[in-house]
Amino acid sequence: MIAPIKKQKLVSDSSLLPPCWLRRGPTSDDTGQRQGRLQRIGPDHAAHSCLVDAVDNAEEVVIASTFLLADLALTESLLNAVARGVRVYLLTASDTQVAKVVREDEQFDARMVEEHKRLLDRLAGRVLLRSAEHFHAKFLVADPGSAPSGWLSTANFNLALKKSVELLVELTPAEADCAADWFSWAFWNEADKELLEKGRLAAVKLPPTRPKAPRSNALLVTTTEHQMLRAEVLRLIREAKTELLVSSYGMAADHDLVLAMAEKARSGVPVVVYTRPRPAVVPAVKLLRDAGATILAHDKLHAKAIWSDAGALVMSANLERHGMDQSFEMGVALGSKDAADLKRLLLEWKESFPWSFELSAPIQSHLGEICLSDQGLRSGRRDVIEEHTVAAAPVVAEDALLLDRAPEPQLPAAPADLFAHRVRYEWEVQPPKLPRNAKEKLRQVEVPHSGKGSSKKPTKREVSFEPRLYRHGGQTYVMLEELGSADAARILADKQGGKVVIR
Amino acid sequence: MITLERNIEIRAFDVEATIAVGRERPEFLAIAQLASQWNRPLSGEDVTRELLGNLPKQVGWRVVDRCIALGLLEREGPRGPARLSEAGRAALETGQVLVPEEGTWRIYLADDPLLEPRLIHVQRFVSPDARHERQGLRSPSHSRQLDQGAEHKTPGPIGQAAQTGQVWSSYATGQPFQVRTVTGKGVFASKDKLQITVDWAPEASPELFLRGKLELPAGTGGKWCNIDRTLPPTAPLTSMSYDDLWKRLLAEGSGVRSNVIDHWCKYSGRLVLPVLFEQCVSDKERREMRREVAVPALSFDALGSFDASTLAGVEMIPINDEDAEDWLHWFQWDGVKDYAIPEQLRELGRLLRERFPHHAPQPLEPEDMLIKAVENPESAVARFLLAPSDLGLWRKP
């Protein structure tokens, strides 16, 4: 009998992708290499060890500043230091600020808030801890004044020290002393609360005397009264001539520094921006990409650094108001050798970072994973594939013996979040069937009398057509009962002006 | 402030007597008032004319005679006008007239060095008539004493009171009373205890208080009579100085020799207790430089014995320069209540040094205090010194 036939159609997609991150390669951890004073985060946890070792080797004083503290080993080190008579001073963001940021920022696990509180409870009464909403700088100094050493970190003192893409810079003695001075400034002038004992925070009173702001410019800071870090970053951007490389976890589209970067990109200077593919940075990266900057991203990037022809620095501040204008942040300007190391590192990242941002890439230009920019990595991952097959609704042919001539069905639109270079539509063409209430049309034939020598006229009888013919709704149907009568059905249908159907 | 207390014994003696007791008798006080205003002897005519609405003058003379009988007026001869007596003057002051009552009385006597030998209260046996009162005197308890030949000779102070005519004031009611006559014998009733208290503030006179209750004779309408009186200090107290008594008590309580106490009191010009710093065991004592000194029960020749007492707020003074310095250093450490810088610590040391005007202690330098803080990191004070030092506030500009 007549079987349905399959038909298909290929449609090439020439549309553009929405603003999104395009997968350039696999996401892999950073190398953990040490390049001069720069320490990267890697599988060997060398960066984490740098901080722990600094605490373990301290003889008199340890000072540390971090947005949040959620690293057990470092906490144990601090407690051990206290036990051997070392005074430990800590600055962290306030509990409420930590809770707020952890809730809103995908880089943090919600459990970190509890860990932060739990570790502070352990430290309470043993170390002197002060907090304020705007404390964000991350650094650690051992024995300032006597044998200063320390690290400036872009990583908070938590799992980021082992897992994120971050940078640590080993401080020179002068920088370490300067960091300690700025710590003192923030401790006495900018802290709101002091942890007196487990769970008991007291409002900070005025200090017995106001500390002098450090005269040394070995480090650059943002405080409520200082914006030298912002000024230096702006200078580096504006004075970039051949290339500008900027890494920042956070970026605000309306911040002067971002606008300056866009301007620089528009002027023709190659600008490469490194960030993390988060919805929060999209307005800024759209602006920068539109200006011509190359936007690269890593799932775990949190480092903040800048390299230009005019210099380089590593810092704790993001390129946004809460960082460059209002927080307590710190940056270290790198000398030429360290700057070269930073450039080399950033160029390595340029090769290895797994994502690039495009405003409207043609679908045909990318194959593989993308991340919708307005959704982020948790929910925005999609794939661009070569071909996508879409099943179209079956169509019924006009005539069972003319399936090939059946018209194309209405092709459905491809799903909006499905990205493919081409779409293959497939459908089935089915033979028509005899309507249920069709009535058979018979033909008359004369039947001669069968008796010998009969002179009677033959009688008329109604018999079926072969194949059978039916009528329904003004239409004539020839029913094909078996494939062997296809020719006869064709002839009969053509003769009767009908169509061949099956039962 | 000195507070000394002891219980004293009160003897109660029941005896038949005529005792004049202060009563409110305005009609007789009016006569005394007239005599006082006129300041001359009054005649019967005076009284009639001024107070009795011109009744017959004999009535006026009978009133004068009655006033003489009550002691309000006195006359020189057997008859004639009479003038205001001392008792009459006293009656005008108290507003009460001593009205003699004959009957059975319980007279309460005190015998204590701090009190004049005296009668402190009288209480008449209340009976329908004299016969019943006499029967009361021969009540079962009294009868037993009498049967046992326990009738006592009337105590001397009572007899003397009758002879001198002294007017007393009851410590219980404040009423004046005067023993006019008393029989030679009576019966001692139960003994009562009253508490006598000496309160003596520096630069003030001592105050004497008598408190407690006296048992009343049966049938007088109550069982007890409360006493709560402030008494004038007597000679044994007024002849003693506060300082001497304080030093004696302090020596007894502290164990410090009197001559050492005397020396430092003279040297400092104040009442002080010289001590070794290490003997101050509580921070409160060290901080206030004062302590309470417990004084055991002790006896004075002139004042008698007192119960154990306490000298409160005794100022202490270091017994030598070394202790003064220890104390000053302790003060400096204790005085750090917040984050501090060297200038504040030096000023604190200078101020605290003034608490030792009789010694020459040297305050700790801030650097010395810092060393101490490093050695005692657990101390709350250590944080207030180490943090500013470690975090830049001690740095010289």
C-alpha cells in the first residue's frame, strides 16, 4: 500500500547572536606561577602559602586587611601567632556589608558569611579587629617597623586564595611599612566597630590623636579622604599609547575610568579588558566593546590590575564608585621590571582566557558554547551548533499517487535560545484517505440472459468501478485497494476528475 | 564617722510614791502665764479680776493656793501673794503642769557611764483605787519576792531624786516628772535592755541615742513602751576628742601600732591609716585609697565597753616611698581606660602623682608601661597601649 514519505529542508541562519560571551577555549585554573614579585593563584596553593608563611614568620606584629576572612588555615596561623606573643590587628568589612555582598555577588558562596562569622568569633578577644562597611583592601604585613614584609592581594582571604584568578604582589619593606601606615589610618579614622569579644561589637570612639596620613607614596589608596589610586589609574589609561591592558572584576559603565578606557579604545589604541562574565559588568563591557576594546573573561577572574605604556599597578579596587571613590582600597605601582612581568602575564591571559565578549556576532562566526550576557554563567550558558533539526507538522498530499507534489508545510520558527548555523526542518507527507461518509459511485452494465436461444433484451445492473469510485462533498475519489491497481486508479481518477485515496 | 553601740541594762523598781507628772492643765498655766507677764507676785484679787470674771476674791486666793501646791507659784511667807516659781517657769516652757499623783509606780533607772545616773521613765500602776494598787504591788511575782524576803531598799538615785526635787523628762514620752515622796522599800521588777549608740562625725559633736523598749507593769494598757531618744552627750564623751577615739579604734582594728598611726596622722595632717601597698587586696581599696576597718569589741575606761564596730572610709596612706611608688604605678596602669598616647600617659602619671603628697614616687614612663603591656598581653590595659603604639599613634611627628 502507499506509505507516507519523509521530506526535509535546510535553512541557513544568517542572524546575529545577542550580546554574549563566546567560548574561546576551556576554562582552566591559572598557573600559580611566581613572576618576580607577582604571585598567581594555582593548584599548588603557593599564593595561600605566601600569606600563611608571612604570619608564621612574624615576631612582633601582624596586620591584615580583607573584605572577609573565611580561610581556616590562615586563621589558625593568626591564632598561633597570638599564642607566641605576636600582636595581630585585623580590618574587615562589616558583617552586614559582607552578608549583603555575598548575597548579591555570585563569586561568593553563601556559606562564607557563616564561616566569616565563625572565624571572627574564634579570633575575638585575641586579635584586635575593627570593621567598616567600606573596607575592601586586601593586604597582610608582618613586623612593620622592625622587619617589614608583606603582600598585597587582589584576593580576599578565603577560598579565592586557592581557586580564583588573582594576583598577589610581594611588598618591599618600604611598601610594607607604607601599607602598615595606611592600615593605621583606616583603623583609627575610618573603622566603625571594634570586636570586643565573641559576638560583641562596640562603636569605635575617637582615637587619642589623629594619625598622620603616610607621606610615602609607595602605595596608592582610596580612603574617605584620598583618591590617589583613582588618579593613578586614570593617568595610566590616558597615557596609554600602544596598548592598554586592564583587569577588573567589577566595572561600572558610568565611571570615569571606564569612560576613559572607551575613549582610549575609540582613539585606536588597542585596549584589552579582562573580567568575569557577569551580568553586572555587561553595561560597561558593551560600552567598551562598542568602542573597539577586546573583552576577555574568565569564570574565576577577580584580579584587578592595569598595564599601560605609562606604568602598571595591581590593586584591590574595582573600576566603579565603590572602589575607586569611596572604599578603603590599596594598590601598588610596579616598577619597570615588575610591570613587564605583569604585561607578560596579562598577555598570557589574553591567550588563555576562555571567553570573549561580542555585541552582535554572526551566528555563522562561532561554533560552541556561549553565555548570554544578561544571565551570567549560572543560567546563561548555551551552545551554538552546526545544525539543528526541527520537526514540522505532517502534510497530507492531494493524491495518494502524487505524494512528491505535496506542498511544503508551514515551517515553525526555531526556539529563541537555540543557536545553530542551520536548521533542518523535517516533515512527513501522508496519502489522503477516503472520507468516512463517502458513497460509492457505481456504473451500469448490461447483463445478457443466460438461457439458450433467449431473445430477451439484456438486463441492466449496477456494478462497482475497478478500482472503486466514491463521491463525497462534490469530490470524486478513487480508492486504491492494492498497489497493483495503481495504474488503473490513475487512469480512472484522471478520467473521472477525481483523486486517488486509500482507505 | 565613728559609730559605737552597746546594750545597757535598765532596772525597773516598783514602789509606792508620790510623783508629779506633767499634765496639760491650761487653767493653771494661765495663772503661771499671768505671773510671768506681770513679773510680780499675784494676789487672789489679781486672779479673780483677770481670769475669773470678778468672782469673790476668796476663790482667787484658793486658786493661788492650789498653784502653790502644784509648785507653779511660791510665796515667801505663810500667806499673801505668790510669784512664779522655777517649776512654774518650766511648766510654761513645756506646756505641762506637774500634777502630783500618789500611788504605786514603776520607776526605770539607768546606770551607764554615758548617761547621768538617772530615772528615765515612770509608769503608774493603773488600778481603780489605792487598795488595788497595793494588791498589784503584792501580785504573785512580787509576792514571791516579798515572801522570800526579797523586798529591796529603794535605790539611792530614787531617794535622791525625791530629796532634790529634780524634774526629769521621760525618755519614753518626753513628759516631765518629779519624784516628790517615795517609800523606803519596793520591789525590783524585770530587767530591760536598751541600746545606746554613739554617732560621731568628724568636725562635729558626738550624738548619743537610746533605743529599745521597756516592759510595762501589767494592767497599764500595753506591754511595751518604746524608747527612741537623742540624748545630750555626757562628760565622758565631751571630754574626749574625735581624733583620739578614732585613732584608738583604728589601732585596735588595723593592728597598726598607735605611735605609727600618730606619726602619719601628724605628718599628713589628716586621719590616715599607714599601710603597705601589698596589704591592699582589693582594687576598690587601692583605687579609693580607703577601706573599712573592722574594730573588735573593746572597752574604754571612761566610756565603757562597746560591741564590735566598723570604721568606714578610712583613708590609707603608703607607709613608705617604695610602697607609694608601687601604688602610683598601679594607679597608672589602672587609670588607662582607653587607647592612649604617651602625652596622655605622662599627664595621667602627673595627676596621679598628686595623690601622694607626702611621698616622692616616680611615675612610670610610657615606654615602661609599654614593656609591661608586652609582658601582659592578656590584660585589658595592654590593648589600650599596644594598639596605639603598634598602629602609629605613638610615633613622633
